[in-house]
Amino acid sequence: MNAHQATVLIVEDVPALAASYVAFLSREPVTIHSVASGREALAYLERKAVTVAVIDVHLPDMNGLEILHRIRALGAPTDVIVITAEGSVKLAVEAMREGAFDFIVKPCSKERLVVTVKNALEHRRLSDRLEEVAEQAGEGPPGRFIGNSIAMQVVYRILRSAAPTNATVFITGESGVGKELCAEALHLLSKRRDGPFVAINCAAIPKDLMESELFGHAKGAFTGALNDRKGAALQADGGTLFLDEVAEMDLALQTKLLRFLQEKTVQRVGEDSLRRADVRIVCATNRDPQAEVLAGRFREDLFYRLHVVPLELPPLRERDSDVLLLARNFLNVFAKEDGKGFKGFSPEAEAVILAYPWPGNVRQLQNVVRSVVVLNDGETVMAEMLPRTLWGSAATPPPPAPRTAPAAPSPVHTAPPAADIRPLEGVIRAAIEDAIEACGGSIPRAAAALQVSPSTIYRRIEAWRTGGDAK
């Protein structure tokens, strides 16, 4: 993305302030468009590529954070700068958590706005370049991961960099994002791939049994210990030990885990002898580990011992059209398992899936697709087959697809004369323009129908507008 191709959208309902922002940015090599309401902003974003959006929080028809949510749902390649007169820490934190690039308090100076917009433009340029490189490289996701979004490309890069080492990796993320899948991919990329991968959920095991599960016990060590138990640490010798929900571990056991990390030895319950265990530790939690340390629930020295390579898995709502790749994969797997004939989703169904924020992440998507396959039959999943809870993110409940008469037999194909062959770029452009028109001007819906990322369409439209390279 060159600077002259960039578009900045100002969303401000006070005319004097909007005019000031436009004047501040007038000397920058960008196209500036200003609107006064959230509805106008969303309509513009549906049809135009916006590089950076500067959004006032308090608008006459909606909260600026709602626009931020919709931009994320659209999958638009847009960085958002939130601007407001309320300089509260709570609002700033909420805006950044929801994906805002930066936060500005009114009244803002020209320098503050210009520098922030320039930083956002550079961030977007680098993000677009990363996506282009990823598309051109064709290197698939590691392990059993599915998805090529920018957010996941960052995860893959960290995984590939950390895997050859013995460094401890600390995975964080919401429930259902695939933390165990991430640990498994790390193991498969490592030099320990031929060794065991042992996963233990620290939240699912009673506190009084956790030490035995982790470090093992000798026969007769306590009531019910009828046999020797090796324990997860010794089982993972030569491989990887994954401690899921590690923040749930009892403080007393955290002390023993710290000793194990320092000395690489295990003392089983009921034994005096020490056993060596060569394991690579990967841990995960859906809590904020630093907040747990401050609250006194997690040892600070253990945190720093484990938090060597931090890796945050993004929620599904931040992974653009990865949700469609995942949904199609789950559909193929479950249809095959249950002997159903489903082969894909209708464009309307994909638009609903793209618009829904998926608070339960990949696990929720998996359960929804499983339910659809179990309760329905056919070749195509229609929008009305999806749970009604998903429709709230779409503008209206999706109508049933019209029934069409059986197609006439296809005529015998005859190759056109060479003079009638259209350049490939022209065919691609026509397909995109037809899809946008058929979808009522909605680029995200057109992207779903064409089975590409919305950012791919935005990039091509911008290239056609400026005469650049659309590839």
C-alpha cells in the first residue's frame, strides 16, 4: 500500500471538529473522507477500502466502539483510532482490547493526530505486506492449525522460531481458541517430535491428586495407591509436557514445579530417590498470568521461569475469514463421519458466519457445525439451518433460498477463438464486480461467496482505482 493509495475516514458529528481534523491531515498524502454518523460510516466501509478510521466515541446514532466491533466483523483491513473527550482509563482499555490501534483524548493537537495517523498507516502497510508475503509463500499452517489470517501468521512465526529451542512457551488466550493444538504444533515442529507429547489439565484434576498426576507415586504411598504411578513428568521424558490451565495449580505444588524446572529431577510421592526427566515445558492459561501474580495466586518466580516465550492466541473474531476455512473443514469432517452429503455453505450462510463474533471461539464454531450436520440433510448448508442465535449479527434473518428448476444439460464445450480469450485479470475483476453487485454492494458478503478474504477484494479494488498491481 503506497501512501497515495491510503484513505482516512473521519467519523465526527461536530462539524467544527471534523473540519479541524481534515485540515490537520490535509498536507498528508492521503484521501480524506468525513461522515457525521455511525450509519454513514458503516455504509462507507461496506463499499470502500479504508486504511485508517478516526472515530469519535459519542455519535448521535451509536457508540463509536460499536463501529469498531463492526469493522472487526467485516474483516476490513482498517486500523481504528478512537477519539473522545472522556480520558478514562477504563474506556481506553476497552477500546484497545477491542482492537483499536490507538486512543486519543479531545482536544487533541495537530501533532498528536498526524503522528498517530502516520503510525497507523505504517502499521497497516506492514500488515498488508505480511499478508501478501504469506499468500505468495504458500507455506501452510503448522500442525493441525487451519487459517491464514494476519493474526495467525504472527502465531505461526513465533511457533516456528521457538520450536527448535528448549525455551518454555507460555500460551495465553480465551477459552476455545486452541491452546492445546498450539502446544501440539510446537512439539511437532521441535527436535523432540519423536518423543512423547503429554498434556495435563491442571483445572480438571482434584488438588489432592494433582501432585501424583504430575510427578507420580510409589505403591502404598497413600490410601488407594495400589500400584506405582510414573506421573506426567516422567512419561514426557524426551518429549514435551503441556500444562494446561497452569494458573489453577495450588501454590504448594507450584513450589515443587519450580524445583522441577530448576533441577530437572522428579521425586515421586512416597519415594526418597530422585529421578531425572528431560522435558520441554509448554503451559497455557485463559487468565491474565500477571494479574494472577499480583493477586498472590501465582508465584512470581514461577511466572518468570515459565514466561520465557509468550504467545497469545487471537480469538476467532479477530481472524478474519479463517472462520469460513474452519467451518468448511468441520463440515467436511462431520459430514463424512455421519454419512451426510453436505459439501459447503450458501453465500447467505457464510455471511451470517462471518458476521457473528463467536464468543466461544473455535470450540463454539465446531459445536455449531456439528449440530447443523446432525439435524439437517442436503448438499448445501442454508442460512436457515444455522441457530437463530447467530442471526443477531446479520442485518435480518436470512430468507430461505429460492427453489430453482433443474438445470438444462450443459452443451458440449467448444474452445473460443484465441482472439476472444480475455486476460485473467479481466476475468477476476468481472467476477469480483459481479459478486459485489449480486450481494447488494456488500464486500464482506461478496468475499464469502467468492471464498476469499475481504482484504483480498479491498486490495484489488484499491489497485484498480490507482492503476497499481492487484496481485
